[in-house]
Amino acid sequence: MSTETIDLAEPPAPSAPERPAAGRSQGPLARLRADPQRARAARESGRALWSSRLLVWAAGVGTVLAFGFGPVRGAFNPPGMTRGFGRIGDLLAAPAARWDAAWYLVIAHYGYRPDLGHYLPAITSRDAFFPLYPLGIHVVALVGTPPILAGVLISCAALAGALYGIHRLTTLELGGRAMLAGGADRGARAASLAVLVTALAPMAFFLSAVYSESLYLALSVGLFWSARNGRWAWVGVLGMLAGATRSAGLVLALPAVMIYLYGPREDRAADFARGARSRLLPRYRVRRDALWLALLPLGVILYGAYLGLEGGGALSPLKAQNVWGRHYAGPFVAVWEGAVAGWDGALQLLAGSTRHIYFPAAPGSPSVAAEHNLLLLAFLAFAAAAIIGVARTLPAAYGAYVVAALALPLSYPVRAQPLMSLPRFLLVLFPLSIWLGWWLAAHPRLQRPLIALSALLMCLFTAEFSTWHWVA
């Protein structure tokens, strides 16, 4: 049955189930085991975590053993940050500490001080990396943990929480829809598959690298879960922390406000019935708990204020994007420019010529640049289809979040590679994974081939990343 033909009226908010008095004294592990949904989410997310990370390290370490560490290619890589740990240490660091990881490690060690003479040429770029993740590395390293290991531990712990939250959110949003679609267990299968496609996504090696992707993913998933259950204090705190992790954290205010005003919400019934008022008018009255939403932009504001007090500028994170050639071209202009660049890349590869270049010149080999642009266009095509699927399948706040989050990179293209880093941006937009899990649950014959293909691509990209080849 086509899911878009199903009209789901929002049911009244269910009352909280009564718990036995003895259950309140049980520990977290006992409560987890007593709840079948929680237990299944923990079991399946844990399995996806360890199996996918084993693949990442096997691919990365195996590639370095076979082909060497590869060229650094002019990346920012100060001594002692990603290398110099002995033969075994350097091998194990390869799948985790490349490219932007060096920035986080430098910030974790030196902070944002403007007097870093040794790294002065790179000072302007540093402000693009928000402080919460490197601060976490610094704190964990204080107890004697090597900074790279501290970063990997934080990333893996955050990934574990994110996978568990994605499983629970998928069950919450799609369990009822699955029943109406005629498949009692389709929601459960969708939750399992959503976790798998996240852990084995082509760019999922970033989720255990010294990058902020896992931390931001966990915070954004937690924010949605808290909003759906009416825990607005947690929404404010998690949104503030997400804003201190990445600039995209600011757009989480949009889905938080949408869920507060329009639902769906599990904490209470709507104040106004659907259809009695215009669909554009809120269904929930604003109460005092809405004040917690004022915390959402605080992470970005505090970071900008800190940079200003340190002698930089409150807007320096945006200006730092100029170092990578990003410029504002207009809302979503990168969609068109990326399509043109992908088409030109296909022409370049078909022509097989290195003399005539079909697109704006980029550093390095024209054929490599053409491959990158063509690959990025493929990710853009997937994103377009997935956004439509999210809009048809999930509450409106999910689709609004994805579109708003993509507005930033798709409005600031790079001239030679308009869609640069798009696959990494898509990786943390978990509504896409939830929809893909739902879609795969309805197409059982495609599940294994597509997940296997995704895992293979993840291994290939991990191999490139580990040998200092630019990925995404």
C-alpha cells in the first residue's frame, strides 16, 4: 500500500504507563532489560556500532599496511598531532586522525589563543571549528588519555547514543504508520535498518574519527526525542550544546519550535483540534516551558562572544569559510552549480583529456576533480529523493530540519567544487536514515544488496581517508 495515501490523524497524547513501586528503585540496566523496545534498541544499535567500527579500522589499517601512509597533500598537519606515535600507534590513528582532525587536536591542546606563533598561518581557519568537541578531548586527555584516543572514545560513545536514539525515534514515528500500512513489524524492521544505514553509510567512517559529526548527531537526535516527549529543558540544553558543536546547530531551533507549536507531542493532547483552525495556526498554547527554547541559540552566541573577547571577531567562524573558497551565492544556488559541475565532470571523464578542462580549474588532476564533482552530484540526487520521502513519511519538523540544515552548505558553494563536503553534511541528517530504513523495510529484496554496497563504499572511502586522499 502506498504510504502517501494514508491519512494519519494525530491521536491524543497517551498517558504515562503506571510503573510498579519496586521498579523505581531498579538501576538503569534493569529498567533497560525490562522494556522490550529499549532492550531491542540497545542490542541492535550496539551490534551495528561494533561491527561497523571493526570494518572501518580493518579497511583503514589494512590499506596503510598495503600501500603506505600516502601523501599529506599540503594538509594542515602539525607535528605530534596525527603522527609520531610509533609504528603501531600511527597505524591505529590512520582511520581516525586525518584532515580536519588535526584542527580539533590543535584546538584541544592550545585552545583559540591568538598568540600561537607556530601555527599563525592557520589561525584564521581555526575559528571555523566550534569548541565543544575539542573541549571534550581536552577534558578526557587531562586524565592521561592520548588526545587521539580521547577523540575516538568521544566519537564512538556519541555514536552509540545516536544509534540508540535513531532506533527509538524510528519506532516512535513509524510504529503506528506500520500498523496502518498492513505490516505489524514493518516499524521494527525500519528501526533496525535505520540504525544499519547510519552505521554503514558511505561516509560513516567520520563517525568514529576525530571529527564532531558523532557528537552533533547524538545531540540533534536527543533534541528531537526530548521535544517529542515534551522535555523542554532538555531541548534547550541539547540545542545549546549542538550550537557549540557546529554552526548548523542553530537550525535545530526550527524543528524544536515546530514540534512545540504543532506537534506531534507525547506529553499532552493538542489544545486545538485539527481542522477547527487554519493549518498554519498553532495547535498548542504557549506555556512557561517555552522559555527553555531561548537556550537554543546560546551555544553559537557564547562562542561568538568568546572569540570577540579573545581579540578576534564574533563573525569570524563565517569569515573563516573563505579559506576553503566558500562564498555566498544565493539560496540553494549550489544545487544548480553542483549539477553543472557534475555534468562537466562526466564530460571530462568521457573525453579522457587533460588538456581541455570542462569546468573551472581546480588544484590537482582534472580527472580527480571531475570524479569528485560527479560523486557529489550522485549524493545530491539521493538527498533530493530522500527529502521527498521524509516529507511524505515523517512529521513536518523532520523535513523542515533537513532543508534548513542543507541551506547553509548549498548557499555557500566552492567555485571548483560547488557541493564540497555535502556527503559529510548529509551523514548527520538522521531523518534521511529513518526514511531510508522505512523504504528498505518495504523492499526486502533490496536490503542486503544496498547495505552491502554502502558498507563496501564506506571501506573504500575509509581507505582513501586513511592515506591522506581527500574525501567529501
